[in-house]
Amino acid sequence: MGDAAVLRVDEDGFFCLVAPDAYRGFVDEDWEFDQLLTHFVAQMNAGSLFVAYPGPDDADAVVVADAGVEDSVSREAAGVMHVGPGGLWSTDYTQLTMAAQFDDEGPTAPDSIRLPVAEGWHRVCLRQADGDSRYTLTISPSGDEGRAQLSAVPWFS
């Protein structure tokens, strides 16, 4: 990963990464929001999705960096993902809701961005430095052992 890539928090306030090989998107044709959040958490715990909620008004750019934020961090969300041959993609909440409603819809859209990440297990970490509206995303090789199970979408309350 290099320091050049810049991603965005989507218009709904979510930051989403997906490994489409393993992601199971369909929930129900008439899903409810609580069902969707529960589904996101299950997919994050399975290693196929990473979602955090910086909020629509609280985020600027997300910079992909080789190293983490060195300043004091005001908040951090982390997860472990398994990247397959289909890669790791930056997607958005809208596309994930489409995949949740239609069983033939995938988790990426034409404007999704494929990140240059090798196959295997990776730790993803989204951090915000104190007093900064930008976020830093780091992606580093990792094992799947010892990963914490999430109970909610980070920062969504």
C-alpha cells in the first residue's frame, strides 16, 4: 500500500471495505435496518467486510497509508479481513443495501475502488487523529488468530 490512495466516507456516513469472494450480501427483499446492521457485524466477524460509521458530517478524506497515525488518536476501528482472488474493494452503504435486498446484486458497483492488497488475511485499521477531520486507513498482513469478535458497527450509535 502506498500513501497516494485517497478514499472517501460515503454520503450516508459509512466507510466500507469488502472482500467480494467471501461476502454474503443478501438479507431479505424487505430487510429492516436492524437486520442490516446485524448482517454487517456477522460479515465483519467472518472476515469479509469492514464497516465503520464516521458520520456524514464528521469526515473528510480517508488516506491509505503504510503506517498508522503518529499523533494522538481520537478514535480507532479495526478488523481482520480475508482477501481472496477477487481482491479488496472500497464500496459504499448504498451498494451494500442493494446486495442486501437483491440476491443477484454484488457488493461492489462500477465506481467502487479495488485496493492493491495481496490475497490472505489482513488487519484493517481506520484512525482519526485528534483535531483532524481526515482519517487514515492502514492495511497490513495478519493472521486470523486472536481476532476480536465485534458486536456492533464501529462508531454507530
